[in-house]
Amino acid sequence: MRNVDRKPVLPILLLLLALITPARAGEPSPAPAGVFDFAARTVRLNSGHDMPVLGLGTWTLSNDQAETSVYAALKSGMRLIDTARYYQCEKGVGRGLRRAIADGIVTREEVFITSKVMPSDYDRALQGIHESLSDLGVDYVDLMLIHQPGWNDEAVYRALEQAVAEGTVRSIGISNYYTRAQLDEVLSYANIVPAVIQNENHLYYQNTDLQEYARQYGIVIEAWYPFGGRGHTAEHFGDPVIAAIAERHGKTPAQVILRWQLQSGVIAIPGSSNPAHIAENADIFDFELTEEEMARIHALDRQERYESW
């Protein structure tokens, strides 16, 4: 019988040891897991790797659109690209990355790539990971997620852990897990603590309960649909609270929402095929929301989800 109360103790002890171990002379102390560094535009994961806090989502993009969008995102300064086997655009993501490398915009090491094991690959998860690497044209993926809960999550998670041991994946996590109970179930069999939980998260669904619970493990929440997703963006951009704050800062509603996500400790990956919108989304590091503005936006939460995945 599975022991649902067991927690993966070793990774947590290693994290604590890293935090209390003094740095060598002249070296900065390692940042605690989950703390956003706005100067570097990254967050330290519990795996020890740094992840950019703002990036590009590629859901619904074709391979050609993904190539163009990835190139535009990297050119605009973004260094996080999120994709998935299910999206069927990993080849385009890889082409956009190689174009940016060839043009001297980035190196591979500067770009953080996330992919996911698709539900139909749950009985062949390790093979699916290798196929993602092949389509992306890379030797490793920075973060690999279980795309959504399935019928054999433990076996899939074991495959992710094996990929870490092989060096083909650096950090692992889960997507579309929304409750403490779901996280506890993963922790009951995980030898490596998930680094990231990627979920629906926006103005009207903030799920701070999960974020606060996950924080004790150094797990960071990442938001897909930070603007509410297709069919809801206009409502989010037109919210009177957001509109007023945007006018006060001389920023767009999209920029205010993304800045709020980041200051809330949530990684954001807005999707777009429009280079102008991608550049707009990237331009959020020259202003800061006040505590009062943050409180007003947090008060918009309705616990209203738009998707059922």
C-alpha cells in the first residue's frame, strides 16, 4: 500500500544544507529556493537551477508560428520558452532557438526550455522525453513536467527522475495539479521534489492556498493563461482596477497583470504569435506595483477557473 504521508526528505535536507553552508570567499550566497531575483529576472528552483520568471507560451502555435515567436521572444530579452509534446510545435521551437543562436542573440545555456510528457505518452514516458529532445534539437531540457494527472502518474514521475539521472532533464515538475491532496500524492512517491507546478492562474483564479502550501517545499507556481486565455483576455484587460493602475504607471493592462504575477511570486508564460505583443510582454522590469496596488489586484480573486484540465 502506498504511504501517502511519506515525504521526500533527502531533497529537502539537501536544500537546507545548501542554504546554511557558507559561500566561498568572494562568492555570493546561494539564493533560497522560490525567491525571485528581479535584477537577474530569475528564480532559484529547489533543484538548484535558476529559471527565468517570464517567458513565452507556445500552446496552439503551429511550427512556423512557434519558430517566429520563439525568435521574437529571445530577441526581446525573454529567456524562458514553454512548450509540450502535445502542442506539436517542438520542431518549430527548436528552429526558432537555433536561429537566435546563429544570429548571436543567445547561447543554448542562456535559454530555459520547458516541455511536458503528453497523456498519450504516459505508458512510454521516457521515450517521449527522448523524442522531445530530438524534435527540439537539444541535448537536454531545463524542465520537464507531467502534463496533467493520468492513470499512472507514479510511473511517469519515475521516468522524469530517470531522465534527471541521465542528464537529459535538469528539473522536473507537474502541471494541472490544483490541490494540496494532489501535491501530497506526488510527494508520497517522489524521490525528487517537484520544482514547479504549472497551472491556470490569473486575476480571477489565484489559488494562493496551493502556492502557500507548496512554498514549504521550495516549489514555485507557474501561470499558463496569465491573461485568462482566449475569450477572456478583453475582460481581464478591461477590468477597472487593472485599467486604473495601468494608466497610473503609463503601462498597458497586459504589463500590469504580468508584473502583478511576478511580484506575487508566480512565473508567467503568456502565449502570443505577435512579435509586438511579445515585446510588450517582455517590457515589465522598469516599474513596480505598490503594496496597495498589489492588494487591490489580489482582491479581484473569484476562484473562477476557465478550463477543466
